[in-house]
Amino acid sequence: MADAAVAVAPVRPASYGSISRDRRWALRWSYFFLVLFAIFFLMPPLYMLLTSLKTSAEISAATNPWWVFAPTLDNYIALLTKNDFLIFFRNSALVSICVVSLTMVISVLAAFSLARMKFWGSATLATGVFLTYLVPDTLLFIPLFKMFAWIHDVTGIQLINHWWTMIILYPTLSVPFATWIMIGYFASIPKELDEAALIDGASWFQTLTKIFIPVAMPGIIAAMIFSFTVSWAQFLYPLAFTTSASELLLPVGIVTTLIKGDVFNWGQIMTGALLGAAPPLIIYAFLMDYYVAGLTAGATKG
């Protein structure tokens, strides 16, 4: 018997058209809310940029605030040539670099110990580390202030009104959360890797440096970004513990030097805020790609 060739037409699901319509509407609503989100969050920095390009007379005039009639860079020149602003920027940069380095050393070692070197009470201690992060800094700066006063009475060491004191204070905010992030990444690494390394004669430190740190690099980058953001943008601690102009950090320095009584130098305030926001933006622009790529690679590996 000869085989008859039968042409089978592709079967299209009955709900094909409805699925396409639903997808189109979902995309439309997604773009609608994305545009709203972009407008809502981009308006403040855009307004800051426009204000920084205006003179004080134009800012005070009753004109369209969303248009610059006479653009000028006088605010940028005045601020970047002002010694106080450069001192604030230097202090913030030094504090942020030191805090990020100190936070990563402490959090990586602590997270590795809590996630892999199991001991009695390690799970409770890990939860306690995270709970300390939930305590707001508005409740901590008064006890810290009293502690610094007690240290000065006992040892004679003055910890108040020094920019380097922030290197001691900021890890109380960054270490708990960074440690919690690293515990999650270390716990997700298969135990066979460190067991094989230990069988081959590697020490715990070699296991950490040769296996865990390279694999957990996305978590390390996330913790570094968080630590830098906390140390760069913190306002309360520098306001409470520093008073001299040479010891101020950038967020407090901009407010205290550019606001005198009821006189607000809005042009330079907006300029200082934009220049202060530049380092975090640059870091996010460069490191977030590696962070997302690392998460994607980790999600697709078997």
C-alpha cells in the first residue's frame, strides 16, 4: 500500500489572539507606569541641575523655574575653588574608602564563619547580627556620644569632632547588613566545594580566598555598594559628632556652610548636591552591570 502524504496544518490555539492582546495591554501599562516612575524620580535631579545653572538673581525672580534664561557655571566654579568644599569632599572620600574596606573584611570573615564553620549558637548569632541593623541610628547616636565622653574621661582620648571618628561609627550601620548579605551567598554555595578543598589539604582561610570569595563576588559587590552608600550619604552622625569646618563631611558641610541663618544659597546648594551625588552614580553605573551579570550567571548554572 502506498503511503499517502498528508499535509498537517499547524494548529493555532484558540486563545492566541487573546494572549497577544493581553500581552500588548501589559506592555502598555508597563510603559505607562515606567514613564510615571521616570518622571517622578528624575524631576528632582533635573530641577537641581537647572537651578545650579542659574544666578541668584534668576533663582529669586518670579520666572519659569523649569527654564534657564542665562546659563552660567559660576556656581560650579565658586564651589570647586572653595577650600571648604574640597576639604568636605576629601573627608567623605577617605571615610568611605576606609569604611568599605573595614566592612568587607569584617563581614566576609564573619559571614564565612557563621555560614560554614558551624558552632553552637551560630544561627542565633547570625539572626542577632541582622537584628542589630534594624535599630535606627537616631537611637544609637546618644549612647555613642555618652560612650565617647566616658572614653575621654578615662583615657583622655578625644573622639568627638574628628572626621576619622566616622570610620569607627559607620561600620555599626554597614557591617550587620553586609554580613547578612554574605551569609546568604555563602550558604548558597554547595558544600561539596569546601569539603573537597579541605580533603585536598586546604585550610579554612585558603578555602575562603580561593573558592568562596570568587564565587560570591556578586554578593561582595552588593555589600560594597551598600557600605559606600551608607558612609557617603550618612547625615546624622557627622552632624552630631563633628563641629569644626575642617572636620565636616560633605552632606553636613554643604548644609552648614551654604545655609547661613535664613539665607539659602540655592545655586551652590544644588551644585554641591549634584557633585556629591556623582561618586555614587558613577559606582552604580560601573558595578551594577557586574552585579546583575553575576546574579544571572548564578541563576543559570546547574
